Amino acid sequence: SSLPLPIATARHTLAAHQAEAANMADTKVAEKEKKAEKKVMDENDEAFCGYCSLQMLDSDGLASRVKGYNVKAPVQIASPPGTDLVVFEAHFLTTNPLFFLEIRNEEQFYLFGQWWMDGPKHSEANQICQLVPIKMQDCIKQSEQIPHAFAGEAHCQVLRNSTTRLASASFTTEDKKFKTKLAKVILTMPREAWMEYKSYRVRVWKAGKNWAGQDKDEDDEKKKDEENKDEEKKE
């Protein structure tokens, strides 16, 4: 038998209110996620905090352990917001007697480096790009053409067709006590590549949230099953 009209109407109204409340809750969640996504994207680089590390490697790709083999410094974005090229700049103190990077005119040594963001510690998750290793003798040869300067290329692996879209890196040196020391590096990347890299970071962030959500759902199901088993035992 059908329900009396007032009761049926009340139930219908309640269901409509519940559906509306659920939709509003979903909308709020979506808005919150969109806001968080914009923060991760950081379109105008307001929260950018970058670092770079450059070091001397031997012909086997192993780091040397002599004085003057490695430098690390914060990276600043030197270009104005919205320009076609994004310019990252880092400086190294050449008067530091212990921690500096010497460009040696010796065949077995290479220059290698990494750029990353989100704090001083490097990881694969926060890496922006890597310098394609350059022979230090080639750096010296370049600086004979243009004093105290040489150039290289950096590879951002997460870009589409990344091997054809290398970023340019330009280096400045200073001569101190008969040593050629690295003083400055400028990394230049097209803005479209930079935005693509940051979009990739957003996808990684979303993937992490999805995995976390899946783990939570599995935990909730497991907890519910255990509760049902306890209820059955009581009966």
C-alpha cells in the first residue's frame, strides 16, 4: 500500500534536502582542492625556494674528494613575472678558502650540477633539472674565447620530448690565487617549459593524494569488517 500523501511528500522533501546538502559538500571539497592545487602550482612563483649544487666528477662519474670540488647555493628567479624566459640565478663566494668549485684544466674532470626547489635538500621528487656533464677542459677553452665565461645545457626529464628541449646554463668564473673558481650560474628556461614542469608537480601531488585516499578507504573497510565480526560474535 502507498504511504499517505503528507508522509510521502515529507520523505521526498527530506531526500531532496539531503541530496542538496551532499552536492554542497562536494562543491566545497572541490573548491578546497582547487585552492590547494593553485597553491601547489604557484603560477607567479611567489613561494619559490630553489637551490643548486655543482660539483666536479671524474671520468667514471664519481665525485672527487679534494678541496674545491663542490658548491651549493640558493637560487633566485631573476626574471619578471610573465616573461617568455624564466631566469634562475645563483652566486658562489669565490673568496671562501675551503668551499668553492675550481674549474681545472685537466682531462679527467667534468662539471655536473642539479637544480631543485622546496628546500635545501635534494631529491628526485623536487628536482628541476640536471646539468649535462661538461668536460672542464672544454669550459676552459670556451673561457679563452669569452673571458671568465662558458656555457652548458640542462635537462629537465619530466618535460615532453625533454631531450629536444634542453635549458641553457651560463657560467661566470673568477681567478683567485692561480685558481679558476666558479662565481655564478644562470639557468634560462622557456616559460612554457617551466609551467609544464610545475603542472607535472601538481599531477604528482594529486597522485599522492589519490594513493593516500585509497589507503584510507581500505583501512575504513578493514575496520568495518572487524566491527561486523565483533557484532556477530556478540550475537
